[in-house]
Amino acid sequence: MPAHPFAPQPTFSEFKRVLAEYGCEYTNLECRLDSQAFYTVPYFERDMGGRKLRCVAIFEDDDRVQPADIRRICRTLEVPASLFGLDLTDWYEGPL
């Protein structure tokens, strides 16, 4: 099904729930700059049988995930974007 200008935009909480069904874990990486300063990088990780797929995703749970972000995250994690009403073949012809 081709992408539609009014494709559903799930909340990030809903998006995480669907990706979890495909083995994608949402976690944080804490990066220390020194003994007092640090920052946190939230990302998805999916284990593909010895191959780890990772994708940074910085959203609040009630944020709406835009189609471009859905495509980027799904492509990186090798999850079908069609789950969210998008079809990657509209713009990408390489292997998934």
C-alpha cells in the first residue's frame, strides 16, 4: 500500500509497542563526559541472530511519529513500514 499524505501517525508509545512485537527493545545509553556531566541517548536495538541493529530515536511517549521518522526507523531495524500504513518501495529499491 503506497504512503498516503494522511497516513496514520502513531504516538511514540504506540510505535514502541508495535516494534516490541518484532523484538525491538527501547533503551538508553548513558554517555559520561566527565565525573559530573553526562547525557543519555535513547535508541532501539534489535538482535537479528548475532547481528545487532540500532537506531537512535528521541521522542516523548505522547509525540506523534512522522512518516519520515517511521520510514527511517523501520528501514534501520528491518521492520515492515507497512505496519504503519507506509510502503518503503515507494522511495527505496534496495534490500531490506
